[in-house]
Amino acid sequence: MTSLFLQITTTPADTTSMLMDGAETAENSVSLMDLAMAGGWAMIPLLLLSLAAVYIFFERYLTLKKASKNPDGFSDRIKSMVLAGDINGARMLCAQTNTPVARMLGKGISRIGNPLKNIETSIENVGKIEISKLERNLASLATIAGAAPMLGFLGTVTGMIQAFIAIAQAEGTISPQLLSAGIYQAMVTTATGLIIGLPAYVGYNYLVSKIDNIVHGMEYTSIEFIDLLQEPQL
């Protein structure tokens, strides 16, 4: 009976102690903003790189999505117009269609009457220009994918240097709090650099694969057009 009474009387104190421990844990928790501030100077260029990577990816994604779409039956309409001798109609249709394939075919149609080799060369030149437009800023995205982890690693090195300087300047017992700033910076910048670099690398490869698909379509369409010009009807 006495032991039961002691258990009952000590329960509120234990509960209060648990609540106080929970409060101390909540106070000691570090927010995301605190971690970012602890990263030091390296977090500023890392933030700029992340913004640039997001902008480049979505800008290129929308551009490639638009470039990969041709109106339904576009190639068939061009073929029928050219076979029917409606060169002006085919040229106008290409001018009204804002895609790389349409611009390539429009240049080839404008050269009809010249030697076939000249037509093929003009189409290839336009194709190179269009591919250059599709690949715009991709090199910057690849640079961000490689530079962000390296910049994070640089922040790690500087943070560890600060930690060792604190150790060298400390007298007597070295407290963990003395080293926390340098260690925070070392860990936070490395993690941030990887968080930026890995998605940028994946996004770069994704965009490259989409460009390859568009280029294959351009090559296939240009070959079909050259074959069309060699048909006996022309």
C-alpha cells in the first residue's frame, strides 16, 4: 500500500520532468534557417546557383516541349503541296509553324530549283543553327551541376579551418560549443552543394535526351524531304 502511494505521488514529478525535457529538446532543435545561416559565406553563391539552375531547367524544358510539337499532318501537307507544285503554299505553311522542323523545310523549299546538293546543304545549315538554339544555356546547367558540390566542399574546408583555429586559440578545456560554428559550416555547405548539384546533373541529362529526340526527328524529316525532291513527279 505504501509503495503504491509513493508511485502515485511521484508520477506528477516524473511527468513534469518529461515535459521539461521535451521543452528543452524543442528549444535545442535547429531550424532550417539557422542551418542556412550557419553555412557561412558559401551559402550565398550556392543560393544563386540553385536559382539559376531552376530557371535554366524550366526555361529549356518549355522551349524543348514547344520545339518537339508539330501540327498534326504537317509533313504530309508539305509533301502534298510540293508534289502538287504549290511551292508558295508550302513555304507559307512553314513560315506559320514555329518549330525547328518547319524552319528547316522552309529553307529547303525556298531553294527548290537549285541543285539538290545545295538544297541539302542549306537544310543542314539551318539544322545546325536550330540545334544551337536548343542547346542554349545547357553548358551553364552542366557547370552548375559540377560547381555546386565543389563550392560546398570549399565551404567545408574553410569551416574545418575555422574549427582548427578555434582549437589552436583555445586555452584549457575545449568545449563542443567552441567548435560548433566551424563544424556547422563544414557540414551544411557540403550537404547544400550536393542537394543543388545532383538535381542539376539529372536535369541536364534529361534535357540532353529530349534534344537528342528532337534532333533525330529533324534528321528523319530532312531525309524524307530530300527523297521527296528526287521523286520523278518533280
